[in-house]
Amino acid sequence: MKERGFTLLEVLIATVLTVIILGAIYSTLSMTERARSAKGEGLTTLEEARRSLESLTMEVESIVHDKDDPSTGFTLRDFDIEGLPLSEVSFTTLSNPGNIPLRVSYLPEMDGDGLILRKILTAPEGDGHTYRVEMLRHLKQFRLEVLERDQKVPVWETGRNGSLPKELIITIGIEYNGREIRLERKVKPRITS
């Protein structure tokens, strides 16, 4: 009885077909992983934007102003970077575990990767250290506007206006999957001056 095996040609054809199939599978898995990674980065940016908006909301709701203490109060100014209208805001808040007055500022700045949002924290009393925290990358818009008599006011200072704003609109815009997403919220300070 004659044993029959595979010829060299059959082995070569099988090997080439296996390499082609494995290459196609690897290519598909690689593209899927890159898409998942890019989507995950975008979702992380969106989550950071939501957390930044939530943090700013809680802090604005707890703004304090003592007319006899110039280190307290609320200051809002508008400016632009490369044609983008932005806001810088600074205020004293009690939104921390010890209800200690804390000076908080939010400042959009250019960085090597584009526009970022920084949060600057300063304790008015105590050690006096300033802490700078990067809150958000891929920033496209950061605006705060005071609602005053159905008008949007981009500038406010408690020393000049004599009081805290009654209501604010916070807008944060980020780049998400190649397009701009805006998160917006109306906020009312709960502690009056």
C-alpha cells in the first residue's frame, strides 16, 4: 500500500492562504483597537468636561462675598485667544469639606497641545500657597456670562457692581471626535452677600 502525503506545492499554497487570512484578521483587529482607543480618549475628554462643569457649578453655588473683606467676591472678565471668545473667572467659595473660604480661579491658557482650562486654588488664610490644576484639555470654549435683566453680561466685579450676580450661564466647549460639543448650565449662587 502506497502512503500518500502532501506535495510541496500543496503545502506552499496552504501556507500562503494561511498568511493572507492571518494578515486580514490582524489588520481588522488592529483597526478595531485604534478606533476603540480613539473613542475612549474622546469619552475621557467628555467625562472631564462634565466633571469640570459640575465642579464649577458647585463652587459658583457656594460663592461668598463679605463687603468688609476685599479678598472675597466674584470677578468675571472676557478676553480672547486666537479669536476664541473666552472668560476668566475668580471668586471665593465655601464648596470644600471644611467650609473654609477658598479663592478659586478658572483660566483658559494655550499649551503645547492647544487650549487648556486651569483651575487655580488659593487659601485666603493659612499657608497662602497657590495650587494650579489642569482641569481640561481639547478646550474650544469657556464662557461665563451673568444674566442681568434678561441680558448676558460678560464682565462682573462685586467691588464695582456692589453684589454677587444673581444667575450665571456656564458654557464649556470641547473637541470630541472631530467636532465641537458644548455643555451649558444655568447656575444661581445660593449664598447671598
